[in-house]
Amino acid sequence: MNTKPDIPPPENHPSVLAGILKRTGTVAIFFVLIVAILFLAAGRLNWIWAWVYLGISLVSVLINAPIMLRTSPETIAERGELKMTENWDKVVSGFYALAMYFALPLVAGLDVRFGLARDPSVAWHIAGAIVLAVGLEVTSWAMLANAYFSTAVRIQSDRGQTVCSTGPYRFVRHPGYVGVILQCISAPILLGSLWALIPGITATVLIVIRTSLEDRTLQAELAGYQDYVQEVRYRLVPGIW
């Protein structure tokens, strides 16, 4: 009689579980940091659009996390572990995090406190909320489709990385970054701060740079990616780039 060793499911492996816990901690820390920056900079808690921004972000996590835990816990673990990455990625990702998670909420909060720019109409706030939600879900869709969706630019040979060409990857090669760019642009609009568009646009430019350099790395090092490039020609915007 053939028997199989009693191997726990992936999410119960110590390394995977540790990665999941680290990722959960990182997300929680960033969320608390953004909350603190927004309301301390604004000098008040009764800022409805900041609560809408935080609520949309939290709901997205609460919807996406259970699905990922059920279908691809290893992807969460990968995103939770500190991995070796390209030197340029450390610089680009560092400045992106600074612009998106520190400068943007800080500028938006100060704008609200001091009235640096005229508050846009409710329609603009709502439009920003809709685009933010779309951006979060586009990134979530890419994450669900691609089991190798990592926070670090690296070839995951330890996980047997292959090219993903399903889901949103049928349309552009970096759909996760499309969602991130939508978030960068929509967050200032939702928060009602034109000045916050400066760090938002800065973060967008950094994501475009990262897309270009990451795509170059994948073409050079990931087997089958150059064939995928022939099938899906555009990185972010079909028909343009």
C-alpha cells in the first residue's frame, strides 16, 4: 500500500505562515501610519473624505485577503518576506513609498488644515473614490492571477517562476502597476487636495520607471517572457506603451 507523508497545507508551513504574518504586520503598520499622518496633518478627525479613502482601502484588503489566503497563501508569504532585489529597485521603491505613503497624506492633510487650495466639488471627490476603488481591484485582480506577484523585482527561481498570461495579463504586461497608478492619481482627488497631486504624480512617474526596468529584467532573465512580449505588446496602456 502506498502512503504519503503527512505534509501540512502550504499556509501551515512555518516559512509560509511566517511570511503571511509579516505581510499582515506590514500592511497594518502602513495603514496606521497613513491614518496618523492624515489626521495629525489635518489637525482634526472630522474629515469625511479621509475616512472614505481609508474605508475603501480597508474594504479592498478585507475582500482580497481571504481570497488570497484560500487560493495562493504562498504569494502573500512572498510579499511578506524581505528578498534580494535589484539595487535600482531599492531606490525606486523607496522613493515611491516615501511619495505615496508619507508625502501624499501629509500634503493632503496640510492642505485641508490651511486651505491651500479650493476644495473641489463633491462630484470630484466621488470620481476619485470610484477610480481609487477600480485601481485597488485591478491590482487585486493581477495579484490573484499571478502567483509570483512580488513586492521585489526578482526572478523567483526558488518558487519555479513562470510567465503569467492569464487574467489582466492578457491585455497588458504589468496590470498591477496600472492599478497602482490609478491609486496614485485618484487618492489626491478623493481627498480634495490638488497639492497632493504633486507627490501622486511623482509616485506615478516612479512606477512607470519601475515598469520599464522590471520589464527589461524579465525579458533578460525569465524564460518564456520574450515570447510573451510578442503576444502582449504593451506594458501599461494598450496601443500606447
